[in-house]
Amino acid sequence: MLKEKLLYAGLNNKLKKIYGENKVERECKRYLDALENFMSLYGNRDVEIISVPGRSEIIGNHTDHNHGCVLAAAINLDIIAVVSKSLDPGGRKSNIRIKSEGFEPDDIVIDGEKNENLSPVEAEKFTSAAIIRGICNKFVDSGYEIGGFDAYTTSDILKGSGLSSSAAFEIIVGYILNHLYNDDKISPVEIAKIGQYAENNYFGKPCGLMDQTACSVGGFVAIDFQDPKEPVVEKLDYDLTKAGYSLCILSTGGSHADLNEEYAAITTEMKQAAKYFGKDTLREVAKKDFYADIAEIRKVCGDRAVLRAMHYFAENNRVKAGTEALKEGHLDIFLNAVNSSGNSSFKYLQNIYAAKLPSEQSISLALAVCEEYLSNKNAAYRVHGGGFAGTVQIFVPKKIVADFIAYIEVIFGVGSCLELSVREDGAMVIV
């Protein structure tokens, strides 16, 4: 029985690898609680537990929407699902039932043979039901099997932190269908594309593919979006923990409310600079041609568009430098690339605070105190994710991480700084 396996059968090594040695007891309890909740909903059944990590963007700030390069990593916060094939006797026509902790249950009627009930439903936009329906539709359109299942999910990926809780949910739905009905034959990258399709076309958010890919593939992952339909994905073999470093995420308490225009302006202005050359994205523009025409571009597009384009070209190179550094084991070069990314984001990309809210500069303050405390300590820090508010990413030597967290939490509050690690595995069956 699964409960006995969790308690007695030595899952410790697997859980230790995923979450870290000091979190095994907590995770065992989390798994057992999830199992109890599943059984209270669906009865005592043969089940499996599947895990999908969240992700952190490492380098590549606002490059993917102009078909650039990104370096990301899976982290040791995850969504887990206790799952079992549906007992519905209706054959291929069945239900997908998912109860996520803290949310209302989803119950989607599917028909894997006729593709009935899988068209977008307007009333479901911006809901998890839309994600489930969209993933099922893409599975069928791609020639894959779908079928009913019951699942209970719980997540410790902080919402609103830029760690991709929504992408992890998309991947766990796709992975369950892959595992239960397709003999695990669908690649992690293909599952990521299916998740992106559902988010774009059913949920209603025009996201890129970075989040889903990092969650699905795991580890450090370099992604080149020159052809966004067929991105080049390379998983990197680098153990940050063994190198003596922690990845910390600091929540500064800033709000993303009313910042949609600020985010949209970055994409718009970069593409305005590309349009000057008759192109859709900056990836299609030669860097030398851009620099040769800066005087005219600023007249047409404005100075901020020029600065943001400058960030784009340099950031692509930083992704490549950081990727090569990890492949060759040069941690100092990698950390320098992360710091350079943060510096460029502040000065050129300008996504650290909103120009319309100059008094609210939580990210600026966080970066300033990181610089004060971590100067000459072989650390790196940068804005995390979209910017303007929210979180800062910090690479801290393990030997000083406890003291650093104690220092930073005096300013931003107890529990504001999470010590994480890079998770080697993406979506996976735990037991």
C-alpha cells in the first residue's frame, strides 16, 4: 500500500535528492496528508504520486518575447498530485476530476474518440478548467490518447512569486495523461508546448514557453527561442548545491497591481525598434546594424526603446556566456553573468520600478541592501521575473546564507527570503 511505502519503504533518498535532507520529514507528512485527502474524496484506490517543480529565470530577462535566449532552472518547490485512473465504466467517454487544495474542484467531461466537449468555453477563461480542457484538446489533435482520472493536488510554489505555479499545474495535467494513457512516450518539451497551447488558446494568456519548459525538463535548462515553434532546449549538468551555493528568492512585498501597461511597454518598445528595420522581433535584427542606426532609431522610437533594445542584445550574449560557464564548471563567470543581467535590467531594461510610482521601489531597495551585504562575498543578485515589483533572485554561498537571511528579513519581514536549490529532475513519478 502506498501509505506503507511512504512510511517504511525507504523513499528518503529520493525525497532527500528532490527537497534537501532537512525537508524529508515535512515532505513525508505533506504526501501523507495529500493521500488522506485523495481517499476522502475518491475512496481507497491504487494511486501514484507525481511531482512537477516550479522554476526560476536565471538569465534572459524579457528576451523570450523577441525570440531570444533564456537560462532557467527548476527548483525544489513543487506541485504534487495523488492520481488514479478513473473508475468510470463509460469507456472512452469519461471525466477528469481534479481537486486542488484551496480551490473549487474541476470536473471535465472528455471524449477521446470524437473530440467532443473539448472546444474552448468562454466562461472558463482564466480558470484551471480551461487549462485541463485545452491540454486534452491538444493531446487529441496531436494523435495522443486521453482518458479519465481522479487527482488531488497540493502546491508549495508561492503564487505571485514568479516561480511559475500556473505552468507547473499545466505540466502536471499533461504528465498525468502522458503517464496513464501514453506509456510516457511524449517528451518533456512536447508536454511543455501542449501546456503553452492551453494557456494561450484556452486560458487566455499569451505566455511564452520558458516556464513550461523549465518545469517539465528540470535542472538548469538553456532555451533558444529563435524559432518559437521549435525552441532549442539544452539541459545542463551542474550541481549548484555541490558547488556550495543556495538559490534564494526574496519577496519584497511589492504589488503587481496596475502594472500591466508597464510590462506590455517592454515588449512594445523592443518590437518598435525591430519594426524600424522592417522586422517583427529584435532577433531578426543584426546587432551591428542596430548600433549603426541608433541616432535615427531614437528619433522614431524614443530613448527608452533604444535602451531596452540594447539590453536585449547584451542579455542574449549573457545567456550564452552563463550557459557555457555552467557547462565548463566556471562558477565565477556564471555569477558575473547573473550580476551583469541585474545591472542591465536596472539601467537599460528599466523594469525595477514603475516610473508612475517613484515612491514604491521595493526591488531597488532589495538590490541595494544585497549589494551592501554581499559585496566581495562571491554572490550574485538580480531582479527576478518580469520586474517592477515582487521578487529578487540571489545566489549566496551556503556558509553565509543563514546570516544573510537573518539580515535581509529584518528589512523585508520574517519568511520573506526562501532558501531553495536547483532540482535536477523535471516532471516525475515519485511512487
